[in-house]
Amino acid sequence: MAYDLDQFIADCRDMLTRDPGPAGRARVMADLERLLANPDFVEKHCGDDQPAGIKVLYEDPKLGFQVLSHVMGKARVSQPHDHGKSWAIYGQAKKYTDMTEWRREDDGRDPAHAKVTPVKKYRLNPGQAGIYQDGAIHSIDYPDNARFIRVTGTDLDKIDRIRIDPKTGEVAVMRMTVS
């Protein structure tokens, strides 16, 4: 029997309960790659018949982690950004995503400006995943019709995050939403 979304969610819940830190998240990343090897899962949630957009596939009521499908219609290059006090795991389903990890070079005392330098660039191809721990700065670049699954430690729309213009150093806070 193929590894499916229900088993992945159960494994995430188990692992993140036992070890919510980097080692537990690394196991979630490995399990996400295992899930992406299931062509039925990929077609159901990231197939060509799926509408463009981001869909929450699961949100854990106790631990808060989310599993989301990203069906991206148009190509996009993001500015360097973080996920605030959360983490994120990206798992490529279709096409590819070029990832860049950035290092902050300044002391962080000026909340409106930052100096960042790219330190690592790589491509996530179908079936591959990458993890970005709390506060890690990264950017993504994907073509038209790219599709990926993202697992986050919490609903990122409910926490403050930052994005940085690498040319000007301007920092923009992506404010949490109030519900």
C-alpha cells in the first residue's frame, strides 16, 4: 500500500510530539519525500486539473502544524524572507523550485534595514524537499505551473515574518492577521 496523506499526517503528529526540534523536523522532511513518491497523492493534490492557489490540506488542532498544497500558475521569484518563529519544509511535486539560502551580515539592530548575502543555491526537483528552520532566510524561484507541498510549524498568516530587498536592504514586516 502506498504511503498516503493520512499516514503522513499521523507520522508528523507522532514525530513532532516526540521531538518538535530540528531532528523531528528532519524526519518530517524525509517522510514528505516519501509521500511525494506516491503518484496518486501528487495527482490528487498537485495534478494538472487542480486550480491555481494554496490549499490547506491539514492543520493539526493540537500542535498547529499545517500541510499545504501550492499549485502555482505563474512563475515567481520571491525576495529573501523568513518564516518568523516558525519553520517550513518545501517538497517539490511538479516542475522545480530554485532555492537560495541567505545569511544576514548585519547585527540586526536596525529593524528597517538588513544586509543579506546568498550562501547556498540549489534546485528542488520532484520528490525532493528542503527545510528552513526558525528564522532562516531564503528565497524561491519557480516556473509557470510549479507545484509543491509545504509543511509549516504553524499558520504563517498568524505570525510576523520579514522580507528583505537584497538591493536596498529594506526590511518589510509581513504582519500577522488578526482573527
